[in-house]
Amino acid sequence: MTYCVAMKLDAGLVFASDSRTNAGVDNVSRFEKMRVFHVPGERTIVTLSAGNLSVTQTTLSQIDRQLRTYPLATNINTLRSMQDVAELIGGTLRDTRARDSEYLRQQNIDSSASFIIGGQIAGEAQRLFLVYSEGNFIEASGDAPFFQSGEVKYGKPVIDRVIRAGLPLPDAVKLTLVSFDSTMRSNISVGLPIDLLVLPAGHLAAVQQRRIDESDAYFRDLGLRWNQGLKQAFASIPAPEWSMPQA
Amino acid sequence: MTYCVAMKLDAGLVFASDSRTNAGVDNVSRFEKMRVFHVPGERTIVTLSAGNLSVTQTTLSQIDRQLRTYPLATNINTLRSMQDVAELIGGTLRDTRARDSEYLRQQNIDSSASFIIGGQIAGEAQRLFLVYSEGNFIEASGDAPFFQSGEVKYGKPVIDRVIRAGLPLPDAVKLTLVSFDSTMRSNISVGLPIDLLVLPAGHLAAVQQRRIDESDAYFRDLGLRWNQGLKQAFASIPAPEWSMPQA
């Protein structure tokens, strides 16, 4: 499985993805699910892939090929709006699935796949989209300023409680990592390393992706503190007085 | 959807289920998912149903009919072991699905269903089983002393962190309700009231089921305190220093 999260806050965008791919528990590999398309000073576009790996890879390879073959034509680096980028990736995903999904279905292989796409193109504000398996998409709004994909449920409650548009970026990074910690503790199919990328609003210069693995002291400390904090929160609730029937 | 949990602790068993059933968001009803079979001083058996409502209802109706028609023959009130009870319910579930599932499948209706079954029969210790949709079952052991069914993921992380065989019953009730609070906050298809039942080990006298609805002061207070405690736990983690790229 996969776990991907992206948040759209007033201060910027935060993206994170795990890097475990598996076809059964005895066939576990690492694949980067985060891709960055960057033109310095002009655009930064981040994609997070979930679902069938061949489908997402083929889709992004098509986007790459278009970019290489016709660098001046319509492609991910020349489109003028993030909305167009979501349409391009959604359309390419449709093409890939139209070609492959029937063959996969014959072997009972699920061809569904999705992309979280976010970033900024000069002249527009930052935007964040979720492209569904069918190629249609939705955009993050003020009420629901985050998208998840893959194994989304374990790590959703804490985001629901904490997220708000005004959250500062360091807190959003912390929230993202707490959500990963909750997911990885309950589901072995989501695993380290985590790829993390922070995009402050209006920042179109080079970005740095951070890879968090077993040796990351901050993530280890965060996991310990969160576990301790949850246990304290649990202990601070009085037990019910009515839980025992009369013997 | 549904959310059911049962825990098997040294001190006893705790059962809880929500009572929302829906076929689409415009067709929401309440159905009790908890059933108790009780012979004072001799046995207490609790079932929690999840999945296709007609399948679980028909299965339990068959168990009831057997009990009414042949009260002295082999039935849920005369079987000598909880293992036999799990086999009886698993077998009856197989019969129900063998009869109905092909008709349901023709309408793309999922006939899968499961039961959590726990309790005690005099002469045995308390036992807890999960009966799968296929009628096979597993028993809770020391390492994994709880079962969930239905919408299980949102409320699993907190149980994973807190549960241990030595947990006192009032704390287990508190943990169960925190797990429900997390689930209901993130998934509208799980709803109040919650049916709750506590069965201390060796206690075969009458049991009391407790129904927790919107007016339950303890559950409301627990939700507020847990929310506050989580936010404090989150606030107590330092934010990372490396989250901002250089502008």
C-alpha cells in the first residue's frame, strides 16, 4: 500500500509520501511516489502517486516524454495554470487505463490509481488537486484543505482535529509526520522512508525534498512524544463509574 | 457502515457496537447490532454483527428459531463450549449466504457479513471469536486481545497503543469509547447510540447493557477531554527546525 498526504495552508503547501510498494507481503519494494517538476522562478509542481504502480509510472512517463519530445509545445512545463496540469495528468491517466485496464482485469488486477497534484505557476496562487482513478478531479478548498491517498484512514483523525488554514508550516510538517506515525504503527504496508516537501506560498526558487528514514532523530523523537502524549491524554480522562455490573 | 469492538482482558470482556445502518446516505436507519443470549448462572453469549443486514439478521433468526423449536436439542443455549457456538454461527452464516448471495450478487449487492462472538459458558474461561464472512473463525489470544469489525481503521491506532491484557475494565470501557469517538469524528456513517456491555470474568449472573446516546454526559465529557488531550500532546512536540527552505 501507500500513504500520501498534501495540505494547502495559507503559508504554503506540504507534501509527503511513503515509499513502500508491494504485491503481497513477500514482494515488498521501495519506489518513490513523489515527483517534482520545477522551472526555477516560474513553477513548481509536485505529484504524489497512489494505486497501481505500472499505471502511475506509465502516466508520468508519458508526461516526461511529452516534455522531452516537444519542449516548446503544450506540456507540464508550459501550461499556464495548475488546473490545466490536473487536466493533463487526468487525461493521460485515462489514456493509460484505457490501454491497460482490460488486460489487468482479466487477471483480477486492479488498475485504479490516483494523483495528488499541487504547486504553483507564476501568476497564480498555490493550488492543490486530487485526480481520481477515472481522471476527473477536485480542488482543495478552505473547508477541507488537505488530500490523502492510499491507506488514508488510520492517519485521518489527527489531521481532522488539528488542521486549519492558518496552521504555520512547521506545525503542518509536524502534523503530517504524526499522521504517518499513526498510520505506520497500525499498518505494516506503509513504511519508511517518507519523502517530504514544503513549498512556502510564492516561493518559486529551488525546493528541497527531505527523506526521513529510520535514522531521523526528529521523527523518532516525534513518535516517542506522540505515544507518550496520547497515553497521558488517555490517562487524564476519568474512567466511567458505571462500567461494572453488580456481582 | 458499522463499527464494532470487543476486547478480551484478564478482568473480563467489553463489547460495543454502533447502531447505524445505511444503504446510501439517504437511507439511514438504526438497528441494534448487539445480541445477548443469556442463561442466568450458566452462560452469557454476546454477538456483534457487521456487514449485510439481511444476512446477519437471517443468520441470528435461524439461531433463534432453533432455540424456540428444539429448546432441549443442540442449540446456542445447550452447546458446551464457546468454540461450538462459533461453529454454529459460522455454519448458519454459510447456509444463509449459500441461499442468498447469488441473488444479491446479480444486483451487485455485497452479501459479506461477520460476527464477533464472545462470552462464557460455565466450566470454561471467557473466550472471544471473530467469525469471517466465509464462516471460518479465529480466537483472540494474548497478543491481540481485541477484534473490530466494520469501519475499523480510524479507531484502531488508539487501541493498538493502549491495550494490554492487564487493563482494568473501567479503562477498557474508556478505551472503547475513545475509539468510537475517533471513528465517529472522521466517518459520518458510524453513529450514536453506542450499545455497550461489560462482562467481568466468571460473572454469569444477569448483565446490563448500556446505551450511550447524545445525552450521555460521560461520553460527551470524554470526547471533549480526548480532543483537548490530543491537541496538548500535539502542541508538546517541538516543530522541526528544518521545515522551511531558504527563501
